Amino acid sequence: MAPSYVSPLQYNSQCITFPEWVSLFTLCFAPLVAHVVSGIPQISYLAQNRPKWYDYLCHYNPTSILWRYAAITDRRIRATRWSCESLAASNAILWTGKGWDGGEDMIIAADPYCLQYPESTHVRLFSVTVLKTMITTLQGISTAYSLIARLAGIRVINFYWGLGLDQVFMPLAVLGLLRLFPAAWLTEDFTYASVPEKSSKSFRSSSLSQAMLELNSSHDSLDPFLMAPPHLGVRFKSPRSSRPSMVFRILYILILGGLLALSLLHISPTPENSFTPTSFVTGLFYSVLLTISIALYTYYFFHSQTTTTLLPCISTTWYRIYTLLVIVWMIVIVVIASIETNKSPGGSYTSYIIVDAVRCSQNTSWWFFYPYSDFIGIVSIMKRNQTGAKHSPVAITKLSDHNVSLEDAFWLYKFTGYCMGNYD
């Protein structure tokens, strides 16, 4: 058997129409948008300075989102007193005078800024947050089934080795299943009053202005890092002493390790399969992403640094560079997939070469299958020689067009053929 290889990049998408492109890009970005939008709450500014553009980007990194899911769950496990204040501060992304802060002390330090707390210590059943969880869960279950079924030898239509543009971000949906761990404690039912920028001479919102005036305090005195350190008492157990926390952290790493193994299996060399650039680059992307994420989580879990809901290294230079590389890699995947994606005879999209040397205007003569079609002729010719029977290419021509001979027909190589419809 021939060894596996990565085929050269080829332009296969010349036959895709504009409506199909719209549908493809919608399906392509749906898992990515769902993963990012559901994983990043509104940012609250507790200082007059503002983050740089690259500081914002770090929150869109899947590594940051998955850490947030783990940290909120771990915090709830270790909590001895879980209140509405704890729920709000644990879900908020807070910008302070010292940068991003998701530490446990912010539950009290950010209290003067809070204008609205959640009504309960857990998520409301009928809320936008629950709807986001349901969407990410359904996407994740569908994609997980496709991935596992493919490895088990079960034929699935929507996921296989030759990834199309509509499938490149589907594995993010599987990562979104980790949202189920903190699902009961994810909420957006809170509001923190943001301090205006230094350049602002007045509040931009009269309602915000009134709310801040009622606090009867200056901006400087409200800065949590200029206040006396709050005393949390026994609000949370230490990550080092909480056995349930240790079990959860080990379980979280094992799940990510399993997803990494699954990703590596999809790009591992096998004698039977070759890989398109789209499928290989996409599989490599998730392998690298999960490897770095597991390495970071293992380090911080081992050192019991789960007391913050924001990744401890989120403001470091190397993590910003890593985030930029992740975003650029995603763009490269979309570009390569857009070049390679074409439609298979079954109607799904793939980056494998399905048709060679056929003009797009002629594809409609055989491309679509439906019950009352008067065309599609697929003829398999057997040639015999001294070594026995040998399959030749498959000829395709209109059944209703008697002026087209097999010699003038289009040829499709490596195609097993279809038999559809009723014939009298």
C-alpha cells in the first residue's frame, strides 16, 4: 500500500456559486462565533486607563476561554460561601489599574462598582446564557459523534478526512462541551459601572453618572488597588487542600488529553489515506492549540493557581504573540479551505479533488441527483488484458442526449458510481 502524504494545494472551488459561498462561510464561522460569543462576557472597566487592542485579543483565544470554564468550576467547588456577589465577580472580566484581574479578592474589591447583582446564586433557567449553552452543546455533540464515528469506521457525511470549508471550525464545538462543567454558574445578569477614561471630562451616560455619584466616592478611592486589601475569611478553600478541586483538575486535563489524542489520530500517517492541505493544516492547528493549552493548565493546576478566572499569563508578551499566531493560523485555514473546497456528488463539501477537467457550466448535466431527472448516465467499462480485468475510468453523459458518444463524454477518475431512480 502506498504511504500517506499531503497532496499539493490545488484550486478546486471554481464551480461553487455565490449563494453556496454564503452558505459555506455561514457554516464555517458558526462554531467559531458560538464558541467565542458564549465564552466572553462583557468587559467592565474599573480604572481610567483602557486596554490596548492586543489585550482584547487575548480573550478570544480558545485557550483563555477554556481556562475560564475550568477556573469558574474550580472556584465553585472550593466555595464555602457562594453568594450573588461571588457569581457576578466570577463571571465578570474586570480591567483594573494593574491590568486584567479575575482573582477571588475582586469579589469584595469590585463591590463598589456593582450596580446590579444576579437574582440567584446560579444561572436562571430561562436566560440568554442557557440558550448559548444549549447551542454550544448541540454543536459539540454533533461534531463529537462525527469525529468518533469516523475513527470507528462508521460512515458519516458531515466530517471526514478531506475537510471542506464548512467543517474547519467544527472541532471548536467539541471544545465547547467543556462549558457544561460551569454551565450552572455562568451568567450575564450583572452590571458593573465602568470608570470613564482620563480624557473624558464628563460621563457619557447620565444614568451611569447618577449611579457613580450615588457611590459618593472619587475614582481614585474606588480603585481596588488603592484600597485596603479585603478580607475574604473562609469564602474559598485553598486549591491545595480541596480534594474535589484536585479531582476536577485532573479530570479536566484528561479530557483535553483525550481530545488531543483524537486530533493527532486525524493527522497521523496511515497507509490508506492521503491528506489535503486543508485537512492536514486544520488537524495540526488543533493539535498545537491543545498541546499548548494542556501544558499551561497542567503547570497552573499543579501550582494551584486556579484562584483567578483569567489565565495568569494573559497579559504577558509571549501569550499575546501566541494569540496573534492562533488568529493568523485560523485565517490561513480559511484561505486554504476556500481554495480547495468543492462539492461531492453526494452534495457535501470536501477538499478532495472530485472532478477533473470539467467545465463548471457542464457540471449541471450530471452533478445533481433527483427522482425525476432525465439525465445522469454513469457507465463503468471493464477492459481485459493479459493480466485479467481492469477498471477503466467512468464515463458520464446525458441519458437523454443521444448525440453524445462515450468518446465525447467527460471522464471522472477513481469514482465508484451511483445507481439512482427507477427504470422500466
